[in-house]
Amino acid sequence: MSAHTLFVTGTDTGVGKTRAATALIRHARWLGLDAVGYKPVASGCERIDGQWRNDDALQLLDASGGALRYEDVNPVALPAAIAPHLAAREQGVAIDAAMLDAGHARLAQRHACVIVEGAGGWRVPLNEACDFADWVGGHRWPVVLVVGLRLGCINHALLTAEAVMRRTRLAGWVANRLPPAQPYWQDNLETLRDRLPAPCLGVLPENGDPSANCHALDTDATRGVLGLAGAAAT
């Protein structure tokens, strides 16, 4: 099986990558596509039953339908809530891109679609020689950019889009309404629609629950990005 893979990145940390990634997974599954999540590297983990666990990865695991082990979704779990290469150094380990590839390959062999969520933004380092842009660009995976609607988001989104398109294809973007509510968020949204060179897949509501987030992505653009143009919900 050759799985369809999408990589979810953000304009920064804390902009809602996990909200968007889980919404994409849930919406794909709602449309009948066997989609699962993959968080290859997660820093900022807590000890649960003797194992390091990351909340973002647990949310991806839950959205993926319950058939996966935690290790399938998040093979590299690091305790410190800092950049992955620094968190790995603190543990005395190195993040190996080949290990991340192997984890993706195992999911891609068994599932039709893999939604990969990065850590932080597009250029976050994985090790001394490689960052997420290198890894994703090497695979030429299409990218979904998450934009948190807050002050500064237009500049951050346009800069990130330019950087993504130097390495691979920007397939689409998701707007995420962040608290506190911005008085001009709709104006920012329209500016981004005009200037970003990819379709908006949807707008995640402020404080939306998983169901609301899923349905916010019920657009033709989302179906196109998932390779399901024209598909109806099952």
C-alpha cells in the first residue's frame, strides 16, 4: 500500500497544529478514508505508567480510531518541553531521520492516509544536520499550514508559506481562532485568503470541540487535499 501523506506544520508553536491534525484525521475517517496520525517527535512529555507520553500524540492516537499503539504514533517521546534537538541532547540521544522514516513506513503499509504533525514550526531542528523542512522536503510530502489568527499572523503565514514552497508543495492551510478573540480576525482571514497561494481548508472555531473542529473542515478544499474530491460522508 502506498499511503497518501500530509504534513501539518504551523507558523509557530502553540498555533493549533494538533487541533488541525486531529480534525483532518477525523474528517478523513468520516469520509470513509482509513487515516491515522503520526507525531514522529514530541518534546514535553509526562510520565504515565512508567512511559513518556505527550498530550498531542495522545490526541492523534484517539483520533486515529483506537487500533494503534502509542509507539506507532509517537516513536520519539522526550520529557523536556524545549526544541526537539535540545530535548534529545538533554537525554543523551540523537534523533535519527531513518527511525522517523521507518515509523512512517510502518503506518503507510497498513493505512490509506497518514497525517504527520511536526513540532513547533517549519524549520525546527531535529539534529545538528537536519530540520523538519529537510526531512519533509526530502519526501516531497504536501504540507498543510496552520495559522493561528492572532496579531502578526499574516507576516508569519506568508513567510512560512514561502519557505515551504522552496522545498515542497503547500497543499492548503487551516485558520485557527485563538483566544483572546481578535477584533479584526475576519479581516486577517480575508487577507490570508487573498495572499496565501493555496486554498483555505476551513476555520477552526474558538474553543471548538473535536466534532466542531472536524465539521469546520467539511469543504471541497479539504476533500481535494485528502485525494477525495467530490466524496460524500459515509
